[in-house]
Amino acid sequence: TAMELQKGFKKFVSHFYNQTFILIDNKQQKQQKFNLNPFDLENDNLLGLNFNINNSIYFNRGIKKYSTTYTFLNSQNKNTTTIDDLENKMYLHKFQFEHKLGDFWQVNMEVSNSENELKSLNYLNRNYTINNNSLFPKISYFYNDNTYFSASYELKNKENKLGELESLNLQKIGFEVNYANNDKNVLKAEINLFNNSFTGNNNSPVGYQMLEGLQPGKNYTWSFLFFRKINEFLNLNVNYLGRKSETSKTIHTGTIQLKALF
């Protein structure tokens, strides 16, 4: 009947949720006529800009049963200084899938395509237009309510459409363990193995951006994070990060923070 069809349609629509975020903050050179249109991003009098549109459509949000999210992001930033004019644009399309299998296993999948563009007026060697495609599957095993283990694989392909036309094919294998105990103790350990097949000058600003601080060839990173809530007033944070590549020595970075809350 029509009533049953209406109820069925409402039940189907109730699985979806949409969230939109818009931020526009710009600075303009003072003229006789002030431009009140915040969406006029090609204005010649524009001196500074922070523009961000983020829209996410969710299916079965938060229940880990065929949960799917599609995210679209469009951001633009412009900064005018005495030494340079910098403009950055990014477009992103991302699909995320999450599903729990039984009581112990969970599957995650992320697929994304993005384009990141940087324009510098005075430093042309910094300019790039990078297209990035990424595939990131992950499987997790929940030992109990406090502990789970994860294994993941990531495949990235990056291409610069300007200048030297640098390209990167990245493969990453990662392992992770997480432990939490009544919000008082949190422990996280992670190890990642990278294989970067890179074409271009890895010491250039564009190469550094594409490699995300790593080196061509094989790279290894490992990290350790520990948080403890000592009492109502004191929190302890311990962070450690290590990394190693084929052409560099091992680099260790660590921080210890004791935070007092009044």
C-alpha cells in the first residue's frame, strides 16, 4: 500500500546523514566600492583568503555495518606578503567503507582522489599541481573491548603536472596495536614499511612534498605513544618516533609531557 511504501522509503532515507561545513575568510584591498560577495574568489583586490567547503554524506553512520562515507573537500588559501604571494588549492574526493565481521574482525577501505596546487609568484621552483590517487584497505582484530590489532596496505600514485613532471608510486605495509584501560591508560604502537618508486629530484621542494619527508627506495617508521591519567589533575604523555631509509641513519624523536589541570 501507499502507507507501507512511504514507511519503507522513510526507513531507507533514515540510513543517510549529510554534514556540510563552509568557511570563508578574506582580506581585500580597500577600494571606493567594497565587494560584499564572499564567493568572488577571483577578485584582483584579494590579499588574503581562507576558503573551505567540506561536505560528507554518510550511510549507516557510526554503527559499523556497511558504513559508507563520501567526502568532498574544496579548499583555497591565499597569503600576500612583502616577499611573495602564495596561493594553495586542494580538491578531494574520498570514499570510506567500514564493516564489522562477527565479534572480532573489522574491515576498512578508503579510496581517494585529490589534486593539490601551489602557486608562488616569486619562487617558481616551488610551484606544483599534484594529482594523487590512493587505495587503503585495513583489517583489524579485536582481542577484547580494550585491545585490538590492525594490518593495512596502502597504494599511492602521485604525478606532478608542472615543471619536471615528478612521479611517485608508493606502497606501504603497516601494523598497529592499541590498548586502552578505563580512559586512564592508553598505549599505541605502530610500525610501517614503505617502498617509494620516485622519478625526479627528491631534494627539491616538490619532491619533499610528494615524498612527505621520506626518501626514495625503502623506508621504515615506528612509533610509540603512551598516555596515563595519573589523577584528576595530572596527565602524562610519552611519544616516540623512529625512522630509517636506505640512504640515511636512524632518526629518533621523543617527547615527554606532564600536564597539570587546574
